[in-house]
Amino acid sequence: MARAVTGQRKMINTLAAWSVGLLIFFPILWTILTSFKSEAQAIANPPVFFLFDWTLENYSAVQERSNYSKFLWNSIIIAGGSTLLGVLIAVPAAWSMAFVPGKRTKDILLWMLSTKMLPAVGVLYPIYLGFVKAGLLDTRVGLVIVMMLINLPIIVWMLYTYFREIPSEILEAARMDGATLRDEIIHVLTPMAIPGIASTLLLNFILAWNEAFWTLNLTAAKAAPLTAFIASYSSPEGLFFAKLSAASTMAIAPILILGWFSQKQLVRGLTFGAVK
């Protein structure tokens, strides 16, 4: 009887998980399908799902109108650079909070997390003026700095959580063997926290890749990433849904492929330390 109940619960959980997964994936599937439709089919009512004349004309039009490779390269540099810079800063910060906590460590962590609740538009004006005066407007360097700063609280929190699961006795043993602080972080702590660091890198790369507010307000042409590439298909004449869907598909394809191939590592990292 108990086995039957357990089997039913597993089946219900599996069906619920698949239902949620399909519900989340449906907008992406609809965008991909729309990218292969004509503009007339894209706005047809009732909508057509699979039974339409498939075409690649939207992708050809997007390629002719925009330099996709430039936007892609900007996204890679901005997302990758901000993630690496953030981890380089967050690792020693998370180490000090995890292994040398002070009286205000929890307050600092909560304060860092509270900055994510601040509406971005509330600090747009001073940051925009600062970028203009510093010559960072519409530059990759400027966006790397901004993306790093807005995601730094998440990076520190994730690494702090992972580092807390590592026994401090291991680091104490390394110190007794003559390890310096640099050796302790690089040669002892980092290899043990590789799953957590890898998942942090992946998650924050995705967050930086998908960021649209700052990229649309701090770039124009030179450093514009794929989020600006998508926004360019909204014009005063109206939305071109089929071409917009093609541009969106081209923008999300790299990150979808990355997520697909790294999903095991991401899950492993997110559950790092959860089970003893």
C-alpha cells in the first residue's frame, strides 16, 4: 500500500514538473515558430500553430538589416567580462564573510541583497551623467562595470553559501602547513568549491546576457548587445512580429544552447552542499 502511494506521488510530481516546464517553454516555442511565418501568418486570428508555410525570409531580412555578429560579440564580451570580474571580486569577499565573519557580516549581506530591490530607474540619471563625464557611454567597458555591479550581490551571496559548506578545519590545516592567504584561496578553497563557482558563473552569465534596461539606456550603436538588437525591431510603424521573433530567436539561441549543455553542472552547483 505504501509503495502504491509513493508511486502515485512520484507520478503526480512528475506530471506537475512537466506541466510547469511546458508552460514556461511554450512562449519560447511560440517565438521560434513565429520566426518561420510570414508577417500575415504571424498576426493571423485564430493563430496557426504548425500548419503554415514555413519560410526563412525573416532570418534573411534580419541578416540584411543588422550586423548580427557584432551584437553577438558585444554580448559575449559584456556578459563574460562582467561575470569574470564579479567572481574575482566576490571570491575574497565571500571568503572573508564565510571564514572570518564579523559582528556586522549578516547586516552587510542583507544590505547587499537589498540593493537588488532598488528600482534601476532610480539610479539611472546619476549613472548616466557619470558615464558621460567618464567617457564610458556606449562602451563595452562601461557595460561590463555596470553588469558586474548589479549582479555582484548575487555572486557574493551564492559563493558565501557554498563556502559555508566547506569545513573550516581544512583551511586551518592548510595554514598549519604554511599556506599563505593567496594559496589558501587559490589552491585549497577554489578547487573544493568548483561546482558552486561554476554554477555562479553560468547563472550570472545568463543574467548579464538577458539584461535589457541598462543596455538600452547606456548604449547606442558601438557597444549594443543582443538585447538592443531585439529592441531595434520595434519601430514607429509598428511591430513586425515575424522579424521580431526571428531576431529574438537568434538572440536567445546561444544562451539556450549553453544552458542545455551545462544544465547538469548548473544543477550540481545549485545543490552543492545541500546533501551531506
